[in-house]
Amino acid sequence: MFRFGAIPKKLRPILENEGIVIFDEGMGGWFITKNVKGPGKRYRCRAEGFSGCLVITKKRIICFTYWKRQINISVEDPKLSKLYVNVPRWQTLSISFESSVFLDGWEGVIEFRFNTDKALKFQEVLRSLGAKDGKPVDADNPHR
């Protein structure tokens, strides 16, 4: 009824024209921050549930949680190599990054964990585009 976590209606035709490689919508998940600092924000460790969508087209990777765009990066952007992807457990996809790479004035690790039966396929596609396996090193815990 409310389409929580669905691809926004106005965006769907645009993404279809770009050539959808893989997508999932209505996925539950977690938005997790670790030692994140930004303009007017500070989160030592924060976890927030969401319902969202993740779409990879031939042109971009885009993620919405509820109706807020969280990730929108061209598959040709060199910053894509700064995304880390892993499947920590069955049907869970993790995408994480050092926030300073994508947000001026920010620092700390941001992670999105998606509950999807397409986790391994998303991981495969993201790795083929240049994302790295694993997680970024946390400045407070470089040995993890």
C-alpha cells in the first residue's frame, strides 16, 4: 500500500532505460555508523533499521532507504573502488565505505546491510565493477 522500500515510481523508467542488471526492493536492512563525524553530526556507533531498494544498472548503483536516496554512484566513477562489499551471512549483503570518500567534511565508516536472497549476485556484480571485498579499516581498530 505505502510501497516502503520500493523503487520510486518516477525513477523506475529512468533505471529501466539505463538497463537494470540486478535489483531488489522492499528489503529490510540496517544502516550502521561507526565513529562517524560530520557537520553537526557525531555517531560513535549507531544502527537504524530500514526498508529499501538497491539497483545496479549499466550506468549506476543507486540505493534508497524508505524514500531517501543514500547511494547514487556511476559505475565509471573511480570512487567505486572505495566501496567494500561482503556477504557476512546467508542472504545478507553488506556495502560499506569510509564516509570521507563520498562526503566532504565527514569521517568514519558507514555500512548498509541488506537482507536479500540476491546477496551473492549483488556481491558478484559489485566486485566486477571494482568494489573491494571486505570492510574498510576502522581508524580506531586497524587490526579488525
